[in-house]
Amino acid sequence: MIMKKTRLLLFIPILLASLAGIAQQTDTLSNTNAWTLKQCIDYALANSLTVQRGNYNVETSEVNYNQSKMNLLPNLNANVSYGYNWGRSVNPVTNQFTTQEINYLSPSVSSSVTLFNGMRIQSTLKQNSRDYQASVQDLQKTKNDLILNIASLFVNVIFNKEQLENAKFQLSSSQQQYERTKKQVAAGALSKSNELNLDAQVATNELNVITRENTLNLSLLQLKQALQLPASTPLDVVVPEVDIEDLVLDQNRDQIYEIARGTMPEIKSAALKVESADFGVKAARGNLYPRLSLSGSLNSNYSSASDRAHFVSDGGDPVITYPQIGVVEGTGTPVYSSSPVPVPSGSIVDGYGRRDQLQDNIFRQVSLGLTIPIFNGLQSRAAYQRSVISRQLATISAKEIDNTLRQNVETSYNEALAASKTYNSSLRQVNAREEAYRMTKQRFDIGAVPYVEYQVAENDLFQAKSDLVRAKYDFILKKKVLDFYQGKPLEY
């Protein structure tokens, strides 16, 4: 199935190039209702939900990639807390107990950066980079699959149109022969059975035309459904003029295969996914190493309890004083303690505003942290082992895709060679059948051969022409598959 899809997909450039001088790119319906393959593909790509889903997958991968780049930079966070306390609580400015009602404000800013974690961040960055590139290639393959479906349906419509024309030609020929025979029967030159046999043949050919029309309508309906158009939408296709005289197999299968390895998006995607898995192993291994980080913060505090009059130190040396412990009775002479008491240097201020408190209470912190993994339930070790398995699976998938491509090229080459021989044989067969039919018709017109022989000659010619149409498109398809593999410019 994969080989068949790939070969059909590569037929697309034929018709795209062949219609280049006829069609202009459009996202809406053509006024003539006759669509080229390019118009069908453009419309399908613009309206496909599968392609839109693929675009979002690419955007998601890009977001992951950009985020991994930002992980190399320090983080920065700000926090502000405001509250109201009553009852016994701690003044956040003085760290002393108080029983009054207070409002407090505590702003802070913090930042940290990872200095080393076993190169895990760098490996994850490279892994996400490969995943992003692979998603772009996967999107291209999704588009190719859609184009494949549209192109095969488009070609099927063209094939059925030509089959209908052949059926109409046969009907017209039999009708003319029937009218001629009626005159000969009326003149007594031929028997009545000849007229009846030709009348039956005309009816058979009419039924064949109806069958071909139904087949064509069904193929048009399938094309409309693939384009997500209602069945009532008028739609026809433009049949391109394709010359097959210059289709020559000028490369061998090995040369085509080597060229194809550098052009197919699934090959590129598989290679990128292997690289991604390699970096995933390195990232998982980083969890086994110590982690070194640098962090810092800036904090401050404000409390409404400090708004009232209070002592504010000026930062000077304490003043030694001898506090008064009493007075002499009768004289009132003060009595001082013999033990000196240091008193902080400062003054009593009437108020301590919010701005002053926040400026004076700034607290700065810088720390260097080292985390050494010792035992965490073997989670890091298990993650590393899973990443190794994922890498092996990605390698196997890449080999499978490469083998499939090689098999497709080999099969396409053999089929193209066989199709060229089939086409040449069908062409000779049509030439021979036409001459045989011409001679039989002449003899039948003069009554030299029976009707049965004439009918056989006519049916053989019709079948030969049908086989030639089928062989023609099959030959063009398979040859252009090989041209696409080789990256040749297509001029049709």
C-alpha cells in the first residue's frame, strides 16, 4: 500500500507542469467550473483539516524549541504580599512581638540560573531543534498524502472521461451503421435479422454509455468529497495534453534510489528523529550528574506599627550612661547606679513612613547551590534506559523507511519498464484493430460477411482503445514517478 501511494504521489508534478500555462493559482471556485489539478490541490491544501492539524503540530514543536532556548537564561520573579494582623503577632520590621493591629507589605525579587546539570539543558535544546525540523518534514509528508489522494482522484476522472468518449464513439458508429442497414433491408439488399442485430447492438452501446457516465459522475463525486465540496457544486476537470514520445528510461534503479534518498521528506524526518533520540539520551544522562545553580534575591518590609514615634538608631557607638535608681529622702538628691549601661546612639522620631521603611529594610541574598543525586528510586536511571531504547527504535524506523524507499524505486522501475512495453503493444494493437474493423465494415456493408463477424471486429476495436487509454496513463504515471525520484525538471 505504501509503495502504491508513493508512486501515485510522484505523478503529481506531471499535471502541475502541464497545466502551468493554462491555470492560475486560486483558492476559490473557477467561474467556468473546470478545474485544473493545480486548482484542486491548492483548494484542498487550503481547506484540509489534516493539514491544519499538521500546522499546529509544527507550531507546538517550534514553541518547545523556543522554550528550550530560553531555559539557558536566568529566571526572574517578583512577589508582593500585603496583609492585616491583629492580636499578638510579630512586627515584620522589628521582629518584636506586638498586640496592636498592623498592616504590612513585603515586596521581593528573586532570580536563579543553572550553571551546570550534566549538559541536560543544551542537549534538550538540540533535541527540540531536531524535533521541530522533523515536524516540518512530517507536515510536508501530510501534504504529499493529501496531494496523492487528490491527484489519483483527478486522474481517475480524466480516465473515465476518455472512456466515456470511447463509448460515445462506439455508439455513434453503431447508430450510423444501423441507419445504413435499415435502408439496405428496406431495399431488399439485406435480411431483417441484420437490422435487428444492429438495433440490439445500438441498445447495448447506449447502456455502455450510461454505465460510463455513471462511473464518471461517481469519480467526480469522490473528487468533490475529497475537496470537501457539496455534491451539488458544479465541477469539471481540465484534461491536459500530455506527450509521451520523449519518455525514456535513462537511469538505472540504483542511481534513482540514491537520488531519492535526498529528496523524500519521510527520509529526512526519520534521520532527524534519530538525531533527536541521540540528544534525548544525552539529556537523560544529564540527570545522573550533580546540579550547580546560582540564585539571588532582594527583599524588604513595611509595617504600620512602625509608623508611630519610635527610636531610630543613627549607627553610632553606644553611649555609656549610669541610670538613676532613686533619690535621697528629704533632699531629693538623685541616686545613680554604679553599673554603666550602654544606650544605643540615635533619636526618637515622630513617624517612619512606608518609603523610608522599604529603603531601610532592604535585604539582599546570593547563594550557590549544589545538588548531588544519590538515590531517587532509580527514576533517573530508568529514564536514561528508556531513552536508549527510544534511540534504537528510531534507528530501526529509519532503516525501515529507507528499505521501503529502495523497494518502491525498484518496483517503480520494473513497472515503468513493463508499462512502456504494454503501451507500445497496445498502440500496435489499436492500429491493427482499426484496420481490421475498417476492412470488416466494408465487407459487411456489401453483405460479404455476417453481422456476428462485424460485431466482433467492432467490440475488439473498442476494447483495444480502452486498453490503450489505460496503458497510456499507466505508462506516464510510472515514468514520472521515476523522474520525480531523480529530481528532474518536469515540462509537462
